[in-house]
Amino acid sequence: MSFGIRSSVTSAPLPAEFLDWQVKLRRWTMEHRNGSPHAGVAPVLAVRQPGVGPGVALHSLIVGLLPRADRLAAKTAEFRALYESGEGRARVIYDRGIEYLRSYYASADDFDPHVVTSLLPRDTPAVRALRADARCALLFYVFDLDDRSEEGRFRCLQVNCHAEVHEDGPLFENVWWHNTLFHGKLDEQAMLCFRHVSTYDTRFGMLEPL
């Protein structure tokens, strides 16, 4: 079952430098943080919610990437096989997942250039709001002014999207099995597929399109 605006919205490719950063950042977290998320993969979701403050609610998320369409089914099968090979041994599954993802995040060319994803309990206020109005923005803020590395340098980006809410199907399965490697089998989940519309650099009050 899926919700959200689909056929009437044409997504645009994510900025190439954004997708490249996301892939490199995830590989870096696997190599140096044992998978612990960096602020750069934890945007704030801004979604319309009448009656809440100025009519917009802000929700913290961890977002992921989808394999490109011709690799989706194979990668889902690999995630599932990794989990099932160590089922009942959470630490073994976690460690195997980290090792796998060190090579999984090799190149931006391996990923769908139009979307980012997240997995949430299906009845959270954020999911309910997106079912009602798919328009939203992901706000990426990395504020470390001293880190000059490609992964950690200062960024403020507003990624405008239309969201699809999936409760089954191949996109849901991919994200759910990926998440299962690190958090176990979770019930009553919804996968958010954020289809990119436009991106702006918002540093220091700017609004510059990328």
C-alpha cells in the first residue's frame, strides 16, 4: 500500500555533489564510526501541519539511499541473506552489515539519483502529515566550521521533495531489510520515499539554487 503524490510529480535529479557527499559520508561512517550516523545523514523534515505553530512541523530523521532500479532487487536479496545468515545473533548481523556496507557505498553511480528514504513507525505524526500533503523539505545542517574534510565541511541545504509513503512493495522491502541488519525486524513501519524537486543552499540567510 502506498500513499502520496506519484504520477503527477516529475522528480529532478539530486545535485551531483549532494549525492556524492552522501555516499562518501556513509562510507566514512562505516570505516571510522562503526556505522554511527553523522549529522549529515540526519536532516530535519519540514512538513505542513496546520494548527502546529506557523503551520509547519519539524521532525528529526535518519535518511538512506536507494540502489538504482536495475540493482534494487539484488541488493534487497543481499540484505535479507545477511540477516538470515546470522538470525538470532544480533552482534554478528550488525558486524556483517558494517563490513558489507564498506564496499556497498563505493560510488554515487550505484544509487538512484532522484530519491532519499527513511523508515518510521507508520502512525507517527510525520507519516500522517505526509499522507495528507506530500510536499515537504529536508533540511541538512552540518555546522562544524573547523572540519575541512569533504565529509564534514560546513553545509546548510534545503532539499525540497514530494514524499511517497510505502507500506509494502519493492522499495519498502529494500529499506526494511537494510534497516533490519541494525535494528532487527520491526513491525508497523512505513517507508518514506522523498522524490527530489529542488535544492537550495541556505547558509547565512541565502537561498541559492543548486
